[in-house]
Amino acid sequence: MKVIKQNKGFTLFELIVTTVIILIVSGLAIGNFSAYLSTGRQRMLENVGNQIDLARAYAQTQAYPTYIEFTKDESKRQNIATIYIKKGSDASATKEILSEEAIGNSQYTLLYIPFGTSNFTASVTSDNSLTLGFNKANLSFKTSDTLNSSCTYTKQIKVDNSEKILYLVKDTGRTYLEIS
């Protein structure tokens, strides 16, 4: 009777080929995922700019002060832009919401430079919102010293540590995106 030797296991060549295939596929997946995140950040920043432009357009048609507030709603897992007007004096002002839009997933964080600082030291969280007010006379952003204390003047907004920055032009109320 002839004994047949059975090989169990894989050869070194098979292991190397399999490892190389796995490395190539994972490299493609990681590259696509980082491109997806970058696109999501850019889309959110564009949404912020669009909402600011919309708030500026609302300010042209409203008799009352117009504001835009950016908040993070963890329960809905969204970053939200709310455009509203305040009717009445500061003490008894009622808030009338004109528009409320989701601008991006809550995995992204809006960062901004508060009035009087030069670095991105503040972020929009569920506890800290960013509120911008519009000066009806020239449709520019109101500074913190001409508006109530809950409103912040900022000149730059970005999403996470992205290279793209949304610049807010104080004198015109316009926005523009730029890669720093």
C-alpha cells in the first residue's frame, strides 16, 4: 500500500500574494474614505456659506433684526443652521424662525475665530452655538459690541482641520471660500 503525503497549510508564496492583495485593497479603501470625509467637510462648509447668504437675503426683506445660529444637535446627529428674527425689545423679544436646515453630519465640527482673537479657538458644540446678526443698513455682520452678548462676530469659519476656510467679509456681509 502506497502512502500519500498530504500537504496541510499554505505555501509562503500564497501567503505573500494574499497579503499583497489585502494591502492593496485596504489602501484603496482608506484613500476613498479620506476623500469622502474631505468632501463631506467641504460640502458642510459650502452649506454654511449658503445659509449665511440666505440669512442676508432674509435680512433685506425683514423689518426686524435677522440672525443665524449654528448649533450641533447630538440627538439628531446633525449640525443645524437656524435663521430667525427677533420681534420686540431685547428683554421681551420673541423669536420667529424663518428657516432651519441641517447643514452636515455631527461628526464634523464647525470651528471659528471669536471677536478679539486670532486663532480658531472656539467650536460649535451642543452647549456652544455660533450666532451671527445682520446690520440691516448695509447687510453686513454686526459686531459683538453693537449686538447683544449672545451674538458673536467672527471673520473665519472652517470645518474640523480642513484646509478650506469660509471668510466672512464684515463690511459687505459676503462670504467666500479659500484654501489657506
